[in-house]
Amino acid sequence: MSEHTLNAEPTHSVWDRSLEPRLRIAPGDEVRFECVDASGGQVHPGMTTEEYQGVDRMRVHALTGPVWIDEAEPGDVLEVDVLATQHRGWGWTSLISGLGFLKERFSAPYLFHWQLDGDETRSLAPAVLPVRPFLGVMGVARAEDGKFRTPPPGTFGGNLDVRELCAGSKLYLPVYNPGALFSCGDGHAAQGDGEVCINGIECPLDVTLRFHLHKRQPLAGPMVESSESVAPDTHGDAWVVVESNQDMLTAARGATNRMIDLLVSRWGFSDVHAYILCSAALRLRLSQVVNEPMYTVSAAISKQILPVTKLFPFS
């Protein structure tokens, strides 16, 4: 195992499998990623709402990467272990005209600044908000040729905004290209389910990730292995299926179907018994409802109700 550091610059704001990798690593290696905030470093403490209006939207997400993982091939699964996160003491949240879940009600632009004090913020008194940093965007290069904007998530991961992906969690992604070509960014100090106003607490974030490969393993889309010890108000210690679609109900049905398939393949349930278990114990959440045209649903089953297993036991 080797340890690496990858600074943020130069960032990229598209998914494009022709991008040259900025770092090559071996399976098992750790990488400390330096990630600027979602604006690409354009927002700064004290910025006014009027100044924020001039931000270049084409630089949104400003991802760090790509990273080439040796031996990764299409049909493999990339495991991303989130080992540590470190914010830099400040963050911001905005309202943007024409965007957000309630864009008809909240049409005026607005920029709010947060001071982050360790593991909490009191910037929006009288609320005391826990700070649990995570990356909103983690993904591999898409299977198609071309340049694709980063806001819509997909089976490759990307802009999932799943707040369970804080330190202690694992993300599993299908690989579509040699080397996988992993990139990440869009640091959040905190986020509610749905990210309804268009932002969580956006912040620059340093994140340490470890990469493993599971060779020739089928995976239809992103999965998360979350940890209750670091995020007790989230899905907790659970298996989480993540599905995105332009229709929320289609995404919810897709996530439920994938969870049933997981219960059948890994724990030996019949499909009807897996369906019944989901009806009794599945937790369906809207992870994000603002990355138009795609919506993201997470479906979780607590580890406490299932025998211990590994997602890829033969790797």
C-alpha cells in the first residue's frame, strides 16, 4: 500500500473518459484529495449576494482527478473507502433563481455564509447543526465518449449527494473504462435529505480515500456501506442502494428492485420474502431532488437485521 496526495488544481467540471489521469495508483493505495468548494474557489467568506451573481456556472463542482487505478477494467467494481475528511472552517449555501425544489416560492438569489467550529456550526441561530463532511460527487468516467456536465448523477456515481458518504463509509461503483478514472469534489459540511434549496453547506474539503478492486463482479449502479458510528442521524449502519432517474417513482422502484436482488443474491431470500422484508424494514429516502433532470433515491436495510456478510466475498 502506498499513500499519495493529489492537489486540486487543475480541476475539471465535466465527465470525459479522454481526460488524462493526474495520478496512477495501485489497488489498496490511499489518496489524500484536496478539493476546492463546489464553485471552483470562486466563493469566499464575506462575498455578497450581488458578487455571487457573477460566479461562472461552468466551473461548478470543480472535480479533483482523474485517478487511474491499475488493473481496473470494465466489468469490475471499484470500492472507495472514505477514511477521513477535514473541512477548513467555513462554508456557504445559496439560492439561485430558477433552481431548487421550491423555486417558484424562493425566486430571489441569496448567499449565506457558515462558520464551521469543529463538528458543529451555530451560524444559523438558534439551531446547532452537526457537521459531518462528505463529498457530494464521487464517480468514475462514464462509458460514453464525449464531455458531460457534472450535475446529473448516474450509474457511474457522480453528483449523488448521498450524505451517508462521510468518514467510515464505503462506496461501490461499477467500472466502465480501463483504469476506472475516478474523480471527486463538491465537499459538503452538512446536508439534509433532498438538498432542497440547491446546496448543502458547500465547503472546500480534504478527503482521504482508499481504493480496492473487485474483479469481474456485476453491479448495476452505486451502492453504499454506511456506518452508524459517524452518522447516527442518517441511514446508520446499513446497506444502501442508490438509484437516479428523471422520475422519482422510477428511481424509488429501481432502488427497491435492486435491494430485493441484493437480498436474494447475498442472503438467500426468495424474491417474495425479500419483497416482504423490504416492506417491513426498507428505508427509502430522497437523497437529492435538485440535480435536474435527475433525482436520487437511496434505499437502505439495517445491518442489524441481517447476518454479517461482505458485499463481494470472493474478492
